[in-house]
Amino acid sequence: MKNMILLLMLVVLGACGKPSTDSDNELVISTASSLKEAMLAIEVEFGKVQPNTKLMFNFGSSGKLRSQIQQGAPADVFLSASVNDMDVLADAGLIIKETVRPFAENRLVLASINHDESNDFSQLMMATHETIAIGEPASVPLGEYTKQLLDNLGLWEALKGKMIYAKDARQVLTYIESGNAGLGIVYFSDTQVSPTIKIINEMTEGQHPIIYPAGIAEESQNREEAEVFLAFITGKVGQEILEQYGFITVKGG
């Protein structure tokens, strides 16, 4: 009996000491929340060509994700809705500068669930008595872009009392969908994933280009896989998926 127990122990220990046959690599991708649905679709297609690389997404506002990386949070790739947040990390040596590249663009729209289309954005904003949802300007790229737009149109100070701030782009959408805000300024791409949101005005005046850059973290232990992923999202299939979800493709994509 003792010999049998010893044999079983040796078998168990031998099994524990064997190297794993699981060759999967895991990429941790800190991703702007406005990219969520597009990235989940890209994950499916990427998995077909790179079945041994698993994508783990950390969604949030670009400002929050930048802070997390600065504080040492694990990340292989940063997909930002803000060039500024990417530049801060690259200048600090936390993102490898030569890997940074644009992969998508976006634009702002005024959205609602109950308003009709309007050709006069400024007049509608000044006349409304409803709450207007926007991203937090100090920490959310959507809020920063919105403030720039409203400043350019001379509306920021006049609208301050009407606005409610959100922690990221998707919370702005939630405020509108729930009726907590009658109007909201969101990305065009966000309107493509909501069944109830209507575009009231596309606000072509006063907008600056909204560019989404990608970059690889300096501390990444999976740089080769990260490069493959960046090549995928800037390539034909990745760009087609981004376009399907309302993003503007990059030149050459």
C-alpha cells in the first residue's frame, strides 16, 4: 500500500512539473470606451488569424487609462481617443514612440431620443431648457473636444448651467438613453450602437479632427504580438470593422 501511495505521488508531481502545452499569449489592451463594440468585433476576426493570442480589454476614458498606465497598471497596448493622452505617455517613456500610429478618426454630433433634426445647432442649444450631457472636460477626451467646440462657437459660458458631466463617452450615451438628459454631445460612432439615439445635428462648424492613436507600452512583454495586433487594426479587415461602427478610417487603411 505504501508503495502504491508513493507511486501515485510521483505521478502527480511529475504531471505538475510538466511544461504547459498552452501556447496562448495574452495582450492587455487599454481601450477608450467609445471603441468597445468595434473592438469586440475585431477580437472575433483577429482570433481567426491569430488563435494563440487572447485579447484582454480594459475599457475606460482615455484620461483614466493614461493615469492607470502612469501608476504601473499592466498594459501591452494603449488605444486612445486622445492624441494628448498618448503623447503624455510617450514623452514619459511609458509608450514606445516609434510604435505610435493613428488608426481611426471620429466626429461629434448632437443627439437625443425625442428631438427632431435641427439645422441650427447654436440656436437649439441656447433655446433649450433641458439638461445637456457632455463628457467631463478635464479628464475625458469627448468632454475636451466638446469644450473646444463650444468655445469656438462662443457657447461654453452660456451653457454651463445646463450641462451635466459624464465620466466617459458611454455614460453620456446612457444619460441620453435614460432621459436624464434631453440632449447630449457624443461621438458619431456612439450613435451607431444605440437603437434609440437620434442624431439631431452633425455640428460641422468649429470642430477639430478627432484622431485615435495606438501605441505599445514600454513594459510590454509581448511586443511582437502587440505589433501584429496594431497591423491588424490598421489593415484592411480592421479598418472595415471600424468603419462599420461609425469611425472614419485612416488614410492608407
